[in-house]
Amino acid sequence: MIQASRTEAIKRLILALDAPSYESAAAVLARVENQVGVVKIGLELFTACGPPAIEMAKNCGYDVFLDLKLHDIPNTVAGAVRAARTLGVDMLTVHVGGGREMLESAAAAAGGDMQLLGVTLLTSLDAEDLDPVAIVPDPSAVVERRATVAATAGLAGIVCSSREIGAVRNIIGWDSIIVTPGIRPAGGALGDQKRIATPYAAITAGADYLVVGRPIHQAPNPALAAGSIVADIAKALGDR
């Protein structure tokens, strides 16, 4: 039972592979020793080396979460989603700010073999940041409104901070996925994140997957750091 719980917990840990090159990304993967279940490839790494980064992660046995936050006219985004499917991507993000028509086109292009996730609001933003650029300068209100649009547009799930998990669950139910970035172990440095939580708090609140980057790959022992987070996830899964 303990091993099964740990196995399930590993599946729910997404490593943000924020690296500037193929070689540096490969070095990080070698050091985590399969203590994560999914690898997130974002703008930096995908821009630096493109599809080979996806192939590398897949060859190492990981699912791939391509985090590009696609946000463009519907036809362009649908084309990008179809391209991601041909690369074997398991999870892909679009930005809900692109609107319902864009989201519906993206969902149709994703088909049933790739999970399309809607990014609601970056975890690096808070109310002060939203005030000059948003119609509604309240992070929770923005996230809830966008989660509603994403759910009705046919997306598989939502990306949101830990602060909005409860409200988003009420909107999308338990059949849809919640991915939560901005995860920091207790006592960890915040970096540029503002709306954060510990792994235990986010899972018990209702998150399905946690995205963790710097606390793992900047640790002296990345495998040990990831293993500690996995233990927290396993405990939270048992407690919720």
C-alpha cells in the first residue's frame, strides 16, 4: 500500500525543466532519477532546441507537458495544437485569455489523445500587478471567470494557483484536471512566484498535479529533493 501510494504520488509530480539547452536539460533529467512522473517543457527549452527536447524526455520514460500557453487567433492555435499531437505531447497549455472561440478550436484539434489545459492567470501575478492591465483587478475573480469559460469550451483541465483550487473545483468538478504551479516546499525561496503553496497544502486542497522547478533542479541532490516532495504528495493523497 505504501509503495502504491508513492507510485501514484510520483505520477503527480511535474518537473519544470527550465533549462537553456538540450545538454543542460539532459543533465537535470539524469539527476532526478525517475522521481518525477511528468516533465514540463516550457518556452525557454522549446525555443532553444524544439522537438528534440520532447523526444529526450519521452525516451527517458516521462510523459511530456508542453507549456507554451498558446494565445493567438483560433486558426493559428488549432494548427499549433495539431502539431503538438504529432510530437507525442501528453499535455499542452493554451491561455484562456485567448477567448472561447480560440479554446473551442484548440479543444477540437487536441482530439482525445492529448490533454489540453487552460492557463488562467500566471502565479507570478497578484492584485497589484493586475490593477493596471486587467478589467477585473482581482486574481480570484479572473481565475474563476476564465475557468468557467475553459470548462464550457471543452478543455481537459485548468492551470491555477493553490489559492483558487477550491473555487475552480466547484466550477469544473472532479472529472477535470487541476495543475498547480507555484509550489514551494516549506521554507523554500519564493523566487518570482507570489501565489504559492506547499506540496501538501496544494494536494489536500484538490490539485491533481504539481509543477515544481527550481526547488528540485537547483537542489544539491535533485533526486532527494524530488523524493521529499513525492513523500508530501503521498501523505496528502492519503489525508484528503
